Amino acid sequence: MAEKQIDNMKSYGLMNLVKGKTPAIQKDPYEMVMSWPHLLFREVVLFLIVLTVIMGMSILFNAPLEEMADPKNTPNPAKAPWYFLGLQEALSWGPPVLGGIVFPTLLAVLLLAVPYLDRTRDGIGVWFHPKRRTVNILFAMGLTFWFGLIIVGTFLRGPSWDFYWFWEAWPVH
Amino acid sequence: MSDHTVEPEFSYDQFSRRDFFTLVGGVAMAGTFGAALVGSFRYMWPNVLYEPPKRYKIGPPAEYPVGVNFIADQRIFLVRGVYGLRDNEYRVVSAICTHMGCTPKWVQKDDRWECPCHGSQFNTLGVKVAGPAPRPLPWYEVTVGNDGRLVVDQNKVVTADYKLSI
Amino acid sequence: MSRVADLLFANRVWKSVFRHGYPSNPRNRAEVMFQNVFLHIQSVKVFKRSLKVSATFGLGLILAYLFLLLTLTGFLLMFYYVPEVHRAYADMKDLEFAVSFGVVLRNMHRWAAHAMVLFTFLHMARVFFTGAYKAPREFNWVIGIILLIITLFLSLSGYLLPWDQLAYWAITIVSNLIRTTPPADIMGAGASYLVLGGTQIGQNTLIRFYVMHVFGLPAICGLLMVVHFWRIRKDGGLARPDESNIPLR
Ligand code: HEM
Ligand code: FES
């Protein structure tokens, strides 16, 4: 009876056919484990960590709330949220179309195109694979530039968007 | 079950009755969705605005002292009696930076406006002397209304040598 | 003990809900993954190496959890916050000082939002530095970039809602930025008119940002996240080194 039941239950299905070597040929079989409980347990633990950290932070630190919006009075300096300060910094360099529209659009298009520009098969799933040194350095330079702009915009710009070092005090009006 | 519904072999040469209806249906569907999409965009474009008017009255001329006066509610500067003007002469300049729209501050000791956002500076003619602002600050027509108060018309941009003499 | 377990899991009600017994044997452990619509987005088995912390640092999952927390806290904030220019700021103050746990909820919503932007960048960096965007995962990278952009828009639209000085001037800068899109007289002016709902920041702007923030963008973001996860499964799980031997299709 029990046997028959199992026979009738299909425990697999054909999804699609792909070209490629089967794991058994000249290779160790893939090492796999059941998602339940191995993956799901980790997922629940990570959720608890995220929840605890965010809740803890929220109990300790209050989110900023400034004075009510006042079109007559621009705070000096007026800063966007930190993740846009890189753009605001770029904006202060030249024509706004370049810093504010062309520069971010190019950046987005470049990022979207990444997998279609790099068609090599090197270093999939390996951190900092030596064969990928050039592209990794390029990407790291891009990230450094972006976060460098953010740091300049956040910490090194004072009243009237003038440049001040970390240790320089802002003039008081 | 029934074999009389077997599809005929496909051929590019024949444009069958079924092809015709498929085409009509497809076009009708695309048209409907397209129109709904365009209509939704048009819907998002307000026809009536409840915004303050561009032509408005401020106080009587005598209310403003000689110098550069910031009129906060309308975001303009009223210049009286300085930088080439006599005490009975007035000009009005926008207090909205032509760069990204912050409110520049008048800095008396340097005789210029400074914008807090990206550091644009404008001289007494409203012309940019530093920073990223693309255009000078615009000057607006200012006249005297029939009740003796000043009337500013932001629809009428005037040159920097325009002035109202009373 | 097993008596209690039988009572809980081997009864008709449990079966009617889950369609299988408690996942303590391999078959039920497989069934739990594909009988459950929420778990089914993940495969029944995972590669051992994908479970290692160093494989992903859990960054993508952290993002999904932050999104979940933002949805829940946002849902609760909506009960007190009214998107009206004379009320919005006062409502924020009420949340801080007059509503029980209001300040914690607001803080959670704000800090989770900041964290989400930060972790999106970190996750993108991890995907790049592990070469995980290569075929067949190209399109999941593209979805990821769209998610990054939507995350930024979500943060920005939320930034206006408290109607404080930070909010007002950030939106001033952004709307004037939009106005410079070439050709500025047609595209720029038109786009900024649409975004502001007029020619200046006001009530129309606030309600537009509010609707996008609480419905439009989260809906798109949630949908794309589902596609993102589904594609991880369909692309054969997380990127693995042995895939480098499989030539490009
Ligand atoms: C809202 C934002 C996002 C969420 C919730 C999200 C979620 C996830 C999750 C849960 C994974 C599984 C692996 C892991 O935890 O790292 C993953 C993998 C992946 N993500 Fe994202 N992601 C987001 C944004 C992005 C971005 C910005 C990119 C890149 C531009 C991206 C590209 C990818 C790719 C290519 C994979 C597959 C990686 C592999 O196979 O090793 N995702 N994502
Ligand atoms: S807004 Fe005045 S300089 Fe940018």
C-alpha cells in the first residue's frame, strides 16, 4: 500500500534540457544538502540578526528631523541625503546637465551593460580571481571614485559649498 | 478528441480569414492598451494649479529702507538707492538661484549674493561671478499700483538697467 | 514526545494546510519546498558552498529582509502620517512625541532605508568581485541594477514626506536637476511639471511623492525582487567556480 502511494507521487519534474557535462564525468559529484533545514535555518537566523540590529539602532539613535520646510530660508549648506551627495558634489563642478543628468545616466548604462561587455568565463564564483585582476581594479576604482565623491560632499563641504578639511572649523555667521 | 480542428499548415503566401481576425484583434488590443497608457500619462498632467500668482503686490515704496531688502514670502530682493540707484529708484531681482533653485544670501561686506547650495556668487547686477549657475539672476518689472503699493510682475523679465523711479 | 508530534503534525488539519507531514524525513523535506508557494521560489537542494558565509555574506538576503521591515514599519506609519503640507510635519512630531512607540517605528523605517541603500552597493560589489554576473546570470545583474535605481528613488521619495528643511531643499535641488534634462524647454520643463505636479513644490508634489513612495515604487520593487529570486533558482543557484569550464552558450 505504502509503496504504491510513493509510486504515484512524482518527486521530480523535467524543467528543461541544457547542454553541458553531467557532474558525474571526470568530476566529484556536486555536494548538495537539503534546503530544509540547512538553508532555511540560516535564513531565519539572519532575519533575527537584521531585526535585532535595526531595532537596537532605532532604540539608541533618533532619526533626524529638522525645522519645518521653509522656502524662504535655505539652510547653509543645504545637503541631499548622503547617497546623493556624490551627485551633488559632481553638480557643483560645471553645467548641471553634465553632473546631474549625463554623468549618472552614463553610469547607469555602463553598469547595465557590464555582463554584456565582459563575455569571459574567468573566475565565476571566486572572490578576486587573479584572471579578473584588470576588471576588478577598474570596478574598485569606480567604487572608490563614487564613495570618494560622497565623502567629499558629506564631510569636506561647508557653508556655500566651500571646501573645508575634516579638522577645519566652519565659519559661524 | 475531434480531429477537424487540426490547424492548416502555415504558409506566408496565404492571408487567411483567421489571420485577418488575428490581426484585427491584435491591433485593437494594442490600441486599447496604448490609449489607456497615453490617457494615464495625460491624467497625471494637472490642468488647474492652485499656485500663487506670478504678478503680485508688495508693500508701499516707503516701507523698504535704502539697500538690499529680502522679501521672503515672494522670494525676491528689492534693491533701493544703492549700486547706481538714487534713493527714489527701485529694482527687483529674483531670489531663486538659477542653478538648482536655492535661496542666495545677500552678503553686504562683499557686495554680492552667495548661494549656499553649490557656491554660486552673483554681483550687484545679478551676473554670476563664481560657481556653477548657468544664468544671471533675472530682474523683474516693478511698477506702482493704483493704491500706491509696488507691483512685481515675474512674467516680465527686464534688463539689469531697468529701474522704477518715483 | 513523538506522541505529541503525531498529535500536532499527523492529523487531518495539518495535512489539509500543508499537504505533507512534518519535514523530518527527506521526502517531506523536499515536499515542504515545492508544496509551499513561498518556499518554492527556492530549490529543494542547495550547494554546500553557497551556504558558506563567505560566498555571499548574506548581503542579498539582508536586502530582502530590510525591504520586508520597511514594508511593515511603513504600513504602521501610514496610520498617523497624513500627506498634507500643513499637517505632515506636525504628524512627524506627533509620531516622535505623542504616539506610543511611534519614534521607534519612525527610526526603524529611516535606519532600514539608509541600510538598504548601503547594502545594495555592497551586494553589487560582492556580485562583481565574485564574477557572478556572467552567463547565464547576465539578466539578473540587469534586474539588480534596476532594483538599485528603484531603491534610490524609494529613498528619495520618502525623504520629502516629513516636510522638513532637509526634505524641502533636497527636492528643490532634484526637481531643478530634472528641469535641465535636454532639451530643457520641452523635456526638462515637462518632466519637472509632471514630477512636481505643477511649477513649484507644493501639495501636488507631496501627494505625488507619497503615492509613489507607499505604492508605486514598492510594488515594482517587490515584483522585481520576486523575479530576481526566481532567476537565481532558474540560473542554477549561486555562481560556482566549476561553471568557468562550461563554455558560453
Ligand atoms: C533591492 C535590491 C536587491 C535584493 C533584495 C537582492 C537580493 C538577492 C539575493 C537574496 C541574492 C542571493 C545571493 C545573496 O544573498 O547574495 C541575490 C543574488 C544576486 N544579485 Fe541581488 N539583490 C538586490 C540587488 C541587486 C543588485 C543591485 C545587483 C547588481 C547589480 C544584483 C545582482 C545579483 C546577481 C547577479 C545575483 C546572483 C549572484 C550569484 O549567483 O552568485 N542584485 N540578490
Ligand atoms: S543652487 Fe545655487 S549654486 Fe546650486
